[in-house]
Amino acid sequence: MVDRIPVDVARIALDNVEGFPFERFANAFYASLIGTTFVPLGGIKDGGADARDGEIFQDANRPDAFYQASVEVDAEAKIRRTVNRLKEFGRTPRTLIYLTSRTVKYSDRVERQLTEDLDVTVVIRDGDYIIAHLNDDIAGRVAFDEHLRTYTDFLRRVGSSRIISASKHVRSPAAFVFLSQELERRTGNEKLVDSVVDSLALWALEATDPDAGILYDIERIQQIIDEGLPSVKNLVRPRLRNRLERMADKNYKGGRAVNWHRKDNVFCLPYEMRQRIEEENTADETLRLDVLASFDDRLQEAKIKGLGDVRKRQAKEIALRTLQLAFERNGLEFAAFLRDNENSDYATITDSLAAALIERGLTGRDSTAVGDGAFHILRGVLYDSMDVERRYLQRLSRTYALLFTLNTEPSLIDFFQEMTGEFRLYVGADQVVRALSEHYLEESDRMTTNTLLMAGQLGAKLILAEPVLDEVVHHLRICDFQYKNHVADVDEYMNYEVARNAPHIMLRTYLYGRINQDLGARRPKSWPAFIKNFCTYSDLHKEYAFEDVRRYLQSKFSLTFESTDDLESVVDPVQLDSLAAALEEVKKDHNLARHDALLALAVYGHRRRRKETSNVSEFGYATWWLTSETKILQHTREVVRKHRARYVMRPDFLLNFLTLAPSAATARKTFKEVFPSLLGIKLARRMNVDTFDEIMDSVSEAANLDEARRTAEIAKSLDKLKSDFTRQYTNLGAANRRADVDLVAERSVKPSDFS
């Protein structure tokens, strides 16, 4: 885990850093922060000037956007030289992002003046900006440690005690509200999600008309939702049928909302609902046009210099895009601001406006004129709005609440991915064997394999413990004995019904592969050939098998190996013997009982050694045993009580929040397409007011907690979810269906089946 950088330490490092180390830091920090790739700009080397001014970088995706980092005191002079130098060498810069270790007084004024003078959009990110965003994600902290930490080595006191600063995930209420909802779902309260799924189903059915023979089955309804909101299908699909049938019930709140033609199993909206929707759609389109007209009126009153018809249209479009970006970046806070506006400033809107201008490619004087027009619109909309604008903003707020409930909030995805990067997970033998059993599945169906690979890619440290390696090898050996004694003679006559009754998962995997003709060249030719995928068959019953399998597993899943001695070094031997004896009653095997006891106690031992109990993080504990094993839990209650924390992480927790979550890019695409569009207004109308108010009340609750308390609550909620085996993740149902028809492998294998 990379510790958060104390503000004092960051300020001292920036004050002392030299030119080239700062450039290297800035490239690693800023490019990661904004999600852009900067590449060195070739072809403008000119000896002395190049040595004095340093390297200039170009945005890999925008040939007219450039970036430079510098420690020079006079930022204005440096920027002017850089732009002139680019032009001298035949470049046509439209945007220059300037990152400096210094503090630039009145940076917004300097940006504006330079933009006017140079006809290039100038964006200044100074030392104060760096300090404010350094701890936003792990990339910033890693960049600091690699490039700036040495500039604080002369200090012995600063940074020696851990200073805990609230991360962006604590400052924003998103994680707090989301986890509160998740814990409610854990207790069976699904009303928020049900309300949202109902809204999407009604929207998807808007075009149905039984008189014209237009009725939709479930697949067509799902297809419409997927096309409009591709990032929500994993949450909607397992709930859709149940909600449609519920809305077709006359006892549904507000009366029957959907007609269900049971014979053909198709759905449509009742006549009254269709008539109402037509009226609503007319009103929605009118609302959008009225909002644009109100924007026009504001621009006419402003009489902004240089704002002709083309730039006025751009200003209106930029204003709408800015509102969308405000929701994407700070959705819950922005929605709460719009609902409870008490004339407080909402500073983020200026950042969103700058991003909207750059995204649109508006630079130089165009940027100034259009930006002034858009800002004039936004200031009026946010602080002196007309009725039509207020209604439009309320609709957008409800749209955001709908998307948030569907887990498409980009900051939530970032939160869970960054959390995963902090994990230190002992991978259970059941998970390793299950991953091996997915050998013949399509890559997209290898749920356990994909979970482990994705966790590793996000920075989690996955550990293969020696006791786990022993169990995996012994499972392969047991399967080998079973094959030789009971299967070898009938292998060529095998059918599916016989194969599915094989007692061990890896043996079943082989048998399914043998009878599945669709595998083609991948189909195993023999049992030894199948085992060869994991180790040399002739060595399976020799000591070398352990080394063979270890190397394969470490290479396949990027696992770190820890020996039994490593584990025992962090546990109390007396406590280990006592727990192993207690577990032997249920495991019926001394070695297996000792393995489980050792792993459980090693989790607590490493938490102590790594000071996870003395440090504070909103991500909760980092060290866990990743396993579906549940029998051990009832025999370790006293151990859990003593340490005041659980030690087992449920694999479904990772699966739910990693492999089945949309990517942040997909989520942002959904936001971009939905918010300013008529679709966004329509969806907002379908969002239940009570549901929206409930989410906003949770935001108020989060706001009333100070950051320290919010950190503790987020960590507590996360640790509950990580280790909760009663929680039902309904969106895993489709992923874990048995693939009986395809004769590939059983998806519903008991966790203890490998032993």
C-alpha cells in the first residue's frame, strides 16, 4: 500500500525539486490524472534553447494540444517562450497545459490574459493544484515516491508520523451513499433498484401498441435498454422479468402499469399509459426547446463582445455539456447543490466549463468568447434560474440518481478499482482449482480466472501460500487415482450423464472436454495430455510436481509465493495448534485443518505486521483470505471476536464489483450520451420522486458527518460486504448458470468439492 502524501511533505518537495525530476514527476502524475497520453515532441531541438526550456510534450490524441512542466519562477514568461518556440518550428498550438511546482498567483487571470495575447488556450496547473490532487489516486502517490520523495530525505520529523488526509473518495459522498445502499440490499431491501428497473422497462415499452401488433418480449425490452444504456445490463437483466410481471399486477402501486400477454409472453403499455406518455414526450421536447430559448435570452441580454450567431450556438451547447460534466465528475454533490441551493458557490462548474471547451476543440479567442457566453448562461441557471431551467435541472438530477443507482457512476468504478489495488489476498485452494477447471470455457465465461487476473492488473497482491499449493497438487493426484481406478477403462464410452457424476471437479473438467466435440483441436486427447496443461504428468506423484505447479500458477495468475515458514513466522504457535485441533473435527484431516488454521491466523498476523490496525484507510483492511470456504467460519468465531474483524473475503465480492462492473470509460460514455439528450429527460420522468429524495437524504447524511467519521463508516461498510456470505448478488445469476447444454463445465460447483 502506498501511503498518502502529507500536505506539508508535498509542499516541501515541490519547493526543493529541480527541473528534470519535476518534469518526470509531472508526466507520471498529470497524464494519469486526466487519462491522457503525452509523448515527447520531436523536431524542435535547438541546443541552448532546448536545454534551457526543457522538453515539450504533445497529446497523443490531439496534435494541436501541448504540455510542458517547469520549475521556472516566471510562469508567464515561460509560457510565452514555449508558444513562440512551437510556432517557430511550424507547429500550430491551440492548447497549452503548463504544470509548475510554483504557486501562480491569480492563475485564472494569467490564463485569460495569455489566452487573449497568444490566441492559444492556456491552462495552468500550479503547486497548489498538485497538492490538492496528489492523493486522488495511487498513480499520484507512486509518482511522488519515485520522483520527489528524495527531496524530503533531509527531514526527519516531517512525514515520520502518519498524517491522514481525506481522499477524493471520502470527500465525495458517492462511496458512502452507494455502500449504504448495498448494505440495505444485503438485508433484502431492493426498492431503490426495483424502482429504477421499473423506470427503464416503462421507457423501453413506450413504442408498443397492441392495436398495431407491436408488443415486445423480454429480449427486445432488454435490447432497447442495452442500446440506450449499455453499462447497466448486468444489473437490469436478472431483475427485468420479475419487475415486468410485478408491474402487470393490478395491485402494483398506482395500478397496473404494464399489460402482459401470457400466451405469447409479450408485454406492452396499457392504452391510458401510452396516451399519457405521448403527452409527456411532447412536454419533454417542449421543455428542452424552452431551455435553449431561455439560454438565448440570457445571451441577448449579456451583449458579450465577439459573440456572433455561431458562437452563441456553441455557447449554449457548451453550457449543456458543462452541466453534464458536473454530474459526471461530482454527481451527488451537484444534485444536492441543485436541490438545496442556498446561494453557496459551486466552484467545480468552472473546471467542468474548461474541460467542455477543450473537449470541443475551442481554443484561443474562440475559447474566451464562447466560454464567457457559456459562463454567463450557467451563472444565471445556477443562481438566478427561471422556472423552465429549474425543471430541466431537476430532471437531470433525477437522471443522475437513476444512473447512480445502476452503478454506472464513474467515480464509484474508480473507487472499487483503486480499492482493489490496495488488497493483499491469500488465494484459497478452492479458488485456484476452480480457475483451473475453467480451462475449456470461453474466455468471457472464466469468471474465477478473470476475477483473479483483473484484480492483479489493478494492483492487488495475490498470494499463493504453500499450504494452498499442497492442496492443489493433492487434488490433481486424487483425480489421477480416480481416473486410473474407475474411469480409464470406460473413457472412450463416456457420456455427459456419467461425466457429471464424477466426484472431483478437475476430473469432470477433463471428461466434459473429452465429450465436447465443439472444442476442436483444444479437446484433450487423453488424461495425461490434460494434466500436462498444468504440470508434467510423469512427475505428478513426485516431489517436483509442487515446483512445476507453483511455477505454472505464479506465471498464469501473477501470484506471489509464501512458504509455510513465512506464514508461521507471523502467528502464535500455541494458538495455531489450538485452532488446528478444533478444526480437525470438521475437516477430518489433520493437514487440512492445520492449513486452514494457518491461513486464518496469518491474515491477522500480516495485518499486525503491516500496521493495518494502526493506520486508517477508507478501503478497510487490505489483507484477506479469498475463499468460498464456509465450514471453517463457525469454528473460528472466537478468533474473529478476539481480533474484532473477519478474515475471509468472499470471491463474489470481487466478482460483482470488478468483472461485472462497466469500465469507467463506458460509464462516462453513458453519461455523455444520456444527460443532455431527450433520453435523459424521459428517464428522469420515470424516476420515482421518493427514490430520488431517498438518495438525496443519504447525501445530506454523508455531508453531516465529518471526514474522519465518513472514512470510518466507509471502511466498516466495505469490510462487512467483503466478508458477508449471506449477501445475494443477483447480477451474478446469469454468469453462474450451469452450462449443461454446452457440455462444457459445471458452473455451480460446491466450494469444498475439490478437496
